[in-house]
Amino acid sequence: MDSVDLAVLRRARDWLRDGHAVVLYTVIETWGSAPRPVGSLLALRGDGRVEGSVSGGCVEDDLLARVMADEPPSTCQLITYGVSKEESARFGLPCGGTLRLLQEPLRDAGWIDELLSRCAAHERLLRRLDMASGAVVLQPAGREAVLQFDGHTLRAPFGPAWRLLMIGAGQLSRYVADLAHGLGFEVLICDPREGYAHDWNPAAVRFVPGMPDDAVLAIEPDAHTAIVALTHDPRLDDMALLTALQSEAFYVGALGSRVNSEKRKARLLSLGLGERQVQRLHGPIGLPIGSRTPAEIALSLMAEVVALKNGALAPSLSAQQRCA
């Protein structure tokens, strides 16, 4: 669940507190091509205010027309769009796509407060909604949890499924953190140097204490974890990389030029890593977009991380091969 959908819940909670009728729509299933992924949220206020998105716009317009024409719904219901090719075209669903939504009238902001608070504390939760009663229960969820709906109960995960650990809290790290947080990553930082851990938003990033290699071990990297070394100090970066390259992290990268990257790989080999492990290292980091400024480098890095996460880039394809 990305930060956009958490923002939808935050706005829905505020509307409820102000005394408005609010209906929440969740994308529970798609067929063919669909504009928004499963789990996407839309909140619709009784007077026509909209927050979030479940399509390119036409479905939102139809939902708004329904709410304005009738009394707000009192029970959870299923709504399906795009059953026919003509209806798909009418609602802007490309390639004959079909979209199924769960319509849920909101009555209690308590579970939303709890969910937002626990997600801000970097927890990952499963929201279990009983369609018959409208009751919501929150429980811990693993990063592998996905949205499930059996016709009676919706189980929807919230909070970051993916993590990014940065070694170094310098200027570049701030740009990377902003992008990664907006993309739905849990952002972790390790920097044992004094003077760097100031003016960070605790809701957006979490500092991991200790030296870099200890920090990598502490978070227990899995296949949902990316690790990138950004200090430019081999005494810190190499410590983290030695441990990270032996983990299950799906992305391990280090800031530096092509020449420095080759020197780093040679050092890692001399320190006992195998050739296959060292070849996992992404360096120079990021997709080749001609980046120069910290903001551009951050964009390049996160584009590469997201491409790997989404399966759009082969893990074995190194930066040097892409630039060749």
C-alpha cells in the first residue's frame, strides 16, 4: 500500500470527524488492463468531494453521480465496471479491462486513526473487513501479504512492503528518502558519523543504530529489501556491502564513478567475497539518464530500484552492461 492510499484514509478520517458521510472504494480485482492496481483507494464525500483514484477518471465520475443521485449506501456492496467492450470504452478502461470495486460506507474513524498511527511507526498491517457487518479488525502482516477477497471478507495490507536501507545521511540521501517514501518504501538509514542525524522526519525515515555492517544484519535483509551505500567513504560503505552482498536483498548498490566502482569490486573480492556475489553490486548506481545533481542521481537510483522491484529490469544486468 503506497503513501497515496494512506493519504486517502487520512482525508476520509478528517471528513468523518467533520460530520460528513464518507464512502470508501477499494479496487479488489481487475481483468485485462486497468488504470489503477488492486488495493487502490478512493474516498467520496457526501457532498461530492473526491480523494484518491480507482481509474483514469470516468469511473470516478460515475461513482460521484451515483452518490449525488441517491442516499449514501448503508451496507458494503460490490460494483463491477467494464463487463462489455462498450462499457470498458465508456469508462476509459483500456484494452477491454474490467474493474471490481468494494463500496464501503465509513462510520468509525477509530480504526483509521490506529492504522495511520501504526503505519507511521513503520508497522505493516492487515485490515480485515467483514462485508456483512462492516466491522474492521487490524492485525500484523508480513511483507509478502497481498490483498485477498473471498466474497465475504476483505483482507488488505497497509504499510510498506518494500524497504530501502541507505548507508549515509548526507544531502543525496535526503532526496532519495523523499522519493522512496513517496513510492511506498520503508526508508531506513544508518550513519554512525556525528552531525548527520538531524532534521529528519521520523514518520518518513527510521535510523538504524550501530556500524553499517551491524545495521545490515539487524534489519535481516530479504527479497523485499534494497541496500545502497552513499557515504563515499570505503570504511563505511565497504563494511555494509560485504554483508549486504551475502544477503537476500534484491538490490545492492554503491555511489561512485565507474572507475571507483571497479576499484570497490576489487576490494570486495580481496576481502573474501566470491565473484558471483560481487557481480550483484550495482555501481555506478541508477539508470543512465545523464544525472549530475543530487536530485537527478536520486531519481536515477530509484528508477533502477523500482525497475528491478517490478521485474522490468533483469537483476544480472549491471550498470556497465546497460551503458555499453
